[in-house]
Amino acid sequence: MGTLFYVSLAILVFIVVSVTTYVSISLVVIKASEKAVMFTLGQAVEVLDPGLHFCARWYTRIVRYTMAPLILQIKVPTAITKNGKVRDYKEDGDEIEKAEVDIYLTLVTYFSDNETDLMKTAKRVPSSNYAKVLSSTIKPFVIDVARSVFAEMPWVLSYQERKNVLDYMLSKIVPEYEYFKLTHKPLSNGNKYKTYYFDNVVSRGETADQMERYNPLVQFALDLSRTTLMIDDINFCNPDLANSLSLAEAARLQSEADRVKNLREASSIRQIGYAEADVANEKGLAENDVIMKRGTIEAEIIQKKGAAQADARERMVKVIKDNPDLEFLRSLEEMAKGTSNTILYQIPGAFEDKISKILGGNKPADFLGLLKDPEIMKALKEAVEKITNK
């Protein structure tokens, strides 16, 4: 009885320990930066989010996929560019010969956090050693794309138009990526070279369905909305060309910097000139306006003055006509006082004889010296009063 009890107890302890151990080794923690796919008997059956999960050991397993960026460094050795010319390059007409270049690229991509896409990825990459699998398939694909793109254009264009070249490559990697097409046209006179350039019309790459048959990034269902490619460097295999290019490129960049500086200085000078011209123009308009107004006022004053003088002369002539003796005497009185001599000189010539008779045969101008005598002044005053009192 005692032996059976101990045997049963040992079996029970073994079962408890085994179950506890099995449960403990079947509990899996998925990190916040990961997602996982659970495989049951070799089939992908479920996507596991970050957290604690139970995965029965021995007939199930999990494969973790990082949500962090996957970075692939890719070297494209000895790509050969095309013979040709580049629009607006070397106006002297030198042909652009083909060249051999080493291209250094960086591809950044991600696993999709979408459950359907991640299940598709797991079927294509059902191993935690996905870095090696992806690298061994994606790198040759990107290298082929780079070779084909650089083989379509002269090296000058590929070197100086890196943004357009990069977009052109991405359009062959990322579905429906927008880019500018590479365009060329034959030269005249039977020249074997063509002129190459990127047009200014936006084009769109192939769809994901069209790329499915040859693009491993599409086949692995990677997150292509965040996939990008960068050109780290382009090195020329020919040392002489590399050296001459570096010198020419430095000169070109300096020339471009000088051109931009000159344009800015010219723009500044133009702006200053425009401002000064505006000030001068406004000042000139203001001065012209003042002169015009001043002239108008002076003209009005002269006109009014002339009208007043004409009116005075008209009235004076009328008085003289009506009573020449009185007007003459008043004129003599004023001249004797030394206050005015204008009235006498404005007497019309028609009265010259009559006035001379009044003056005893003397001309009015000759009589002025006699007016200084006090007796004559007294006589003039009495004569004026006498005529006035009549």
C-alpha cells in the first residue's frame, strides 16, 4: 500500500511538472517592435500582435518579423553608360562617350504590418533568417534595374540628373511611382549620337499586379508605400575620367554659384534702381504739379490784375470824358503831393490840346515843375473845391 502511494504521487508530480514545463515553453512574448506569424504543421495560420501568446510546442512554431526598417547596402559594379549627347551640355558639340561606373545604392524597405500582406510574406519567407533570403533576391534585382537605367543614358546625364535618375529607377521598383521619362532624339546630318534628356511630363510606373512576376519586393509583399532607394555615390572606373570630372564638376558648381550670385546682385541693383526711379518719378510729378499750380495761380492773378487795370482805365477815361477839368485838377493835385503820376500819363491823346490850353499853352510834362510852388498848390485846392461845390 505504501509503495503504490509513492508511485502514484511520483506520477502525479511528473505530470504536473511536465504540464507546467510545456505551458511555460509554449508561452511566447512578441515585442512591441515586432509582429509574428504562427505556423501549425508547416502552414501559416495566424498573425500575432505584440504581447503574450500561447503557441503549442512541437507542432506549432512562430516566425518574428521586425517592423523596423530593413536596410540593404547595394553596389552595382561596372555599369556601362550609353553613347550620346545631353541637352544643353557642352555647347561646343563634343560627343559624350560611354563610360564604366560603379554605383553605390541604399535600399530601405519594411515588412508590412497589414495581416494579409504579412501572411503573404511568411509564405515566401517562412524563416527568421529573412535578412539573408531578402538580400539574396532583392540585391540582384536592384542591380539589374540600375544597370538597365544607366545603360539608357550618357554618363553626364546620369551623373548630373541624379534626382530624375533615382525617380526613374524607383518607378521600376515601386508600383505606380511617378517619374519623368527619359527621352532622346536623333541629331541632324546623320550624326550617330542622340540627344538625351528627361522630359517634364509626369509618368507613372507599372501596377503591383504587373510587377508581381519579376519584382521580389512585390512578391514578398513588403511595404512598398515606405520603400525608397538612394544613390550614395557614382564612381568612374577610369581614373583619368574621374579626375577630370571632379575638376570639371567643381568648376561647374563654382560657375553655377557665381551665376546665382550675379543674378541676385543684378536683381538687387534692379530693385534699387526701380525704387530710385519711382522716388524720382514721384518727386518729379510732385514738382511738376506744384509748377503747374503755381503757373495757373500766377496766370489767374495776371489775368485778374489785367482785368482790374483795364476796368480802371475804362472808368478813368469815362470820368475824364464827363468832366475833364475836374479830373485834370485832381491829377495835378495828386502829382503835386508826389503820391501819383499815373493818371496823367494815362490821359488819352484826344485831350492833349484841351489840357495844354488849360495850362496856358504848356505841355503837361513841362508843367510838373510849377506844382512845387505853395501858392499854386493853394490855387489848385481852391479850384477843385470850387468846381466840386458847383
